[in-house]
Amino acid sequence: MRANLTRNGIARGGSLTITDRRLVFQPSNFEAMLRVKPHSWPLDQIARVGTAPQGRGPFSGAWVQRLALQMNDGAEALLVVPDVDEVVREIEALI
């Protein structure tokens, strides 16, 4: 599915794949040219999944509700995805 990963206050375009073992963000070809790297989150490392409230950052994707992943080590990942509530339910069923 299309997705934007927020890193350092900027939403980077790409796609999110959900498997039975992990979530994988693959940057678009354009973002990869800008040295944006793929990211992977093993499902057994995800402590909580939910949504992040809207914010004000003009380039962070914060104008819409985002997918929020809280990892066991306290790290957080924010992604803009279509149908965020449905994606939350899908991931919750896997973790």
C-alpha cells in the first residue's frame, strides 16, 4: 500500500508491506535517489499500534491522522497510510 514514513519532520514517500513477520517500508525510487533507506519492523518488536493525532508540521504528514508504531525499546515510527483505522486493526490482529 502507498505510505509515507515521517523521518526528521519530513514524510518520505514509498510503500508499506505487511507480512506475518514484519512491516516493511520501501521508499519510492525518487526517495531512494535522495538516500532514503528501507525500514523494517519485526512484529514481535511492536509493543503498541495506534494512531497519532493531527499536528501542524507542513512536511511531516501531520495534517492527517497517522499510523503510530511504538516499539519495545521505546522507539516510535509514524506513517501516513490510507484507511489508517483499518491498517491498525490488521496489524493488531498480527501482534
